[in-house]
Amino acid sequence: MGLHPKAIDLSLGRIERLLAALGNPERHLPPVIHIAGTNGKGSLVAYLDAILAAAGYRSHVYTSPHLVRFAERIRLGGTMIDEAHLCDVLLECERANEGAPITFFEITTAAAFLAFARSPADAVILETGLGGRLDATNLIARPLVTAITPVSIDHVDFLGGTIEGIAAEKAGILKPGVAAVIGPQPEAVDAVIAARALDVGAPLLRAGIDWRTAPDQDRWRFSGLGLDAQFPRPALLGRHQIDNAATAVACTTCFDGFAIGRDAITEGLVTAVQPARLQRLTRGPLVDGAGGDAELWLDGGHNPAAGAVLAAAAADYWADRPLDLVIGMMGNKDHEGFLRPLAGRVRRARAVAIPGQPNGADPDVLADAARHAGLAEAAPAPDIDAAVRALSDGGPCRILICGSLYLAGEVLRDNG
């Protein structure tokens, strides 16, 4: 069975049929935390996983896409599923499917449910793949809690080109009587989610309404939902991470049957790890090739909201030396929208192809988009190594490799 087809077909009929053939493992899971959103899903997963571990609980985690190894998508009790176990559950799913039409994500999700149902744990953290309403993960009848991180424009080929339409897809994970924790949202998104919650009978816990945050130097305050507490800055970099951390704290207030103290929350927030999100690279051939005067950073964000996050990070943390970009993006992304917020912060940019991605943006096209977005010195480069070498030849600088999780995965394969 091939593990890398790109077919996407949003519906639930195929996954429902396959799960029934497997004995409906999704009905035999520990309490499920179901997460949708455009940006911040991975960070929320990382915080919740770390908080639960700090409180002494064992969590299974399902995320996508993977960066380096396919097995990253399925973690059992804090450990990536081993290759033999992964092959076993995938083959079992393939046999049960009996050659019927199925997508890559659907059969992977079924395999995850199968592995989770057979391994003891206290909770499952389940991240949607695309959207929510018709996502293959959306077959949990009564999760412990649902959560929606910030929603913005992305995946317009599948979710539509309006933020209201995308919000409606994300809000499809809301369930009757199940609390829905909603991170900071544009007003239009809030309205769509509120209407869906009213329609299905899901109580909402909303950022800025039911809880608030207040940054204070190296700490921040969470107030609301019966909690008024200060926490250290989270381990993950960026001012937006306080919002993600606060969403995680809000989720813990819905963990009925769990004992989650403030010490566990604190430990989880300061120990959470998420590769390819404002990650400093400290070893590997790219670092060696850049020389000692260049810092290398990596981020997999790829939409306009992610570009704004990177611009804020540049303003907050990186004003001490010039910032250069190595950019690689998929062809169907909003290249100018992603790069425009960075225009005032970036000195030079080099555009590269993403290895192994035939649908990646052509470097010449991407460099042209960068110039249109306001990055005056932008040019194509033959590959990532050449781009880093070209940018690191002018004294101390900071080089950010960005624009795609696929690009980030290629970098981490040799420089993790």
C-alpha cells in the first residue's frame, strides 16, 4: 500500500464503512480531545500532551502531516508508534477495506484508531487533518472537549475561499452537550461558531469572553473559568503562543475526571516541544555550511496568518541582526499573502524548490511573488544549501527557512 498519495475527498462514508469492518475501534477509545483550526493546532496538541504527562496521565496523539517519518503521526503514550506495529495496523486496515475506494488520510486515521483502542491510555488528543465537518477524525460521538484554534484562509481548494465558509467547516466538530473551547478568532469566525454551537447545543468557552490573558514581562496571567493564575512564558516562541497556551489551560478546565493542578499546567507549558515552529537549528550540514556568524531558524507556517506571526517574532526577538529568508512553498498557497507581512523585516530572500514535491512553487515564480510582496532583494537559488551559503556570506545574520511543512521536513531530515 502506498503511503504518499495526495488524493483528498472530503466525506465520511468511506471511513465509516472501514471502521465498521474493523469493529468500530473509534467507539472504544479513552476520552478524546478533538482539535480543529487553521493555525495553532499543533501547538495546542503539544501543550495538552505535555500538561497531561506532567499530571501523570498517558496520552495517545494523532497529528498530521508528518515532518520526517510517517510514524510521527501516531504516538502511543508519548512514544512514536514503532514501524512494525504501524505496518501491522495499516495492513489490517487494508485487508478490511477490501480494495474499496479510500484516501490516504482515511486509512491512516483508521489505523490510528485501531492502535489507540488496543493500547491503554488516559486520553486521546486528536487533530483534524483538513476542515472538521467532513474530516475523517470527526467520528467521535462524544469527545471530552472540542477546541478550535485561530481560523484563517487556507486550503481554499477544499474548504472554500471565504473565512465564514472555512469557519463553518471547522465548527463541524462541535457536538451536543460537549464544551467547545474557542481560541481568539476574527469577528466573522466567532459569529459562525456561535451559530453552530447554538444549533447543536454545544456550550462555548471563548477567548476574550469567558477567559482573558494579560502578558507581564516573563509571565502572563490567565483569568476566567474559575481560575486566576500566573504562568511562565511558554516554551514555544512567539507572542501568539500565549494565546495557544491559554487555550490549553481553558481546555483543562473541561477535563472531568482528571486531576490537573497548576504545577502540572506550568510544567507542561514550559516543556512542550513542537518541531518546525520557530525552531533554532543548532547542528547538521546546513548549520556547518552557514558558518559561525549565521543563526539558522526553521518554521513550517505557510499562510498569511503564519506570515504575520513570523513578522511579529522578527520584531520581538530578532532586531539585533539582519534577517534573511530561504523560502519554499507549495504552488497552491498564497505566496504574496504569506510574504507581505515580512517585507519590512527582511533584508534578502532566496526562493527554492521543495525536494520531492512536484506541486511545489517554481523558485522563479516564488522570487517574483516575493518582490511583488515588497521584498526588494529576492532571487531563486538552486537548492536549500546554496541558498543558505549565499545568504551567510555577508557577516552576522539570521536566516529563516520557511514557507512549508514539507520544506521543513526536508531540512529536519538532516539537520534536526
